[in-house]
Amino acid sequence: MIIGIISAMVEEVEPFLDLKEAEDMLHYFDHYEDVRYAGRTYHHINYRGHKIVLVYSKIGKVNAALTAATLIEKFGAEMVLFSGVAGAIDPALKIGDLIAATQLCQHDLDITAFGHPYGYVPEGKVYVEPDRELMVLAKKVADEKGIELKAGIIATGDQFVADPKRKEWIRQTFQAHAIEMEGAAVASVCDDLNVPFFVLRAISDAADMDAAFDFDEFLKHSSKVSSDFMMGLVDKIIDDHAQS
């Protein structure tokens, strides 16, 4: 099995790469190779008899879509996992919360002038749903680790949204819980190519955030938490595959 893992920023990928040096992982990471393609480095790792292809896509929908398509079409990924950070637009979400996408949409896709709803293109759909079995396995990982895994709709757009009015519009229009810049692009590619996917986000900013909040420190911490969670999910996927 080949499992693709994507993050948008290099800081989010580094904790995965650090695992190859960890004493308790040395017997699992038995081969490691970097492949440079289309301006990105795809890290190939043999893990428990299967292959992980790890890459950071760069920020934005075009970069994310290109990376997801490359993982699938060139490197043969049979499923795609995405981890990174997102901003909360649901007041119930707090900094540091982990949220798994139940649906993903594009909040900046607008052809309403032609009578279509926001986020829709002809022969497409507003919401794309991740693989249900991966969601079930993710819940098991969260339970075993004692982590509260939130779930909700994540809206994607090619803009960092800081305006409270725009955030509220996205929340009401799409019933969204969080916003980011890559997830729905990866979801659309995987959906069109019939490849299972899962999107995990750590909340990096919220309405009640502390003015002294250090994003760089949070990014380091959340990336470690997310990578640990994702490796737990990979283990569950491999175990489930062995039993099928």
C-alpha cells in the first residue's frame, strides 16, 4: 500500500522527517529516499512493509491540487492524508483543537451570476466528503490517545481571511467551522480520482485568542501533535488492511 501525506508548510512536514531518527521508529523506517519533482521534494519512506510518500505542497489551492494529483498519478498513492493548521470561525473551536473535516468546500468559488450557489461549478458539487472508514479509524486513534477530535465543515480559499464580517459570511453561507487554504483542493482531486482522503487541522487562531499568542511556537507544537496523530492513523490503516 502507498499512503500519501501532505502538509502545506515545511514546518508541518519536519516532525515526520524527525521520526526517522527516533530510536523507537528506526526498526520501522527501513528505507528513505527523496525524489525531487515539479518543484517539490517527495520523501519516500518504507514503513511496516508499506510506503509513505510525504510532501509539503506550498500554500494555496493550486499548489495543493498539483501536489495531490502528483502523489496519485506519478507516485501511486492509494489514499491521501492532509494535516495542517486552520482558523476557527465556529466560536466553539479554541486554539489547539484538532478538527477532522466532515465536508470541504471552496468559499471563494463564485459563479452565482449564472444562478449557481456559492462554491459550485457545473458537473461538480459544493461539498466533498472524506472517506468514512478513515474517519472511523481517526476516531479510534483519538480515543486511544485521549485526544478530543472535533469534526466539522472546513472551507477553503486562496486568501488569508482576517475580516470578521467575511468570516461570519463564510460560516453562515457554508455552515463551516474552520477556514484554510488547501483542503478542498486536495479533496476535489481525490474525489475525482476516487482516492480515499482525510483532512486534519489544528486550530491556530480563534475569536478569543490571546494577543500574546506566538504562532511560530504553536506551529511547532501543533505539527508534532498532528504528525503523531497521523502516524497513529497510518498504523490503524495498515492494521485494518492486514485484517481485510
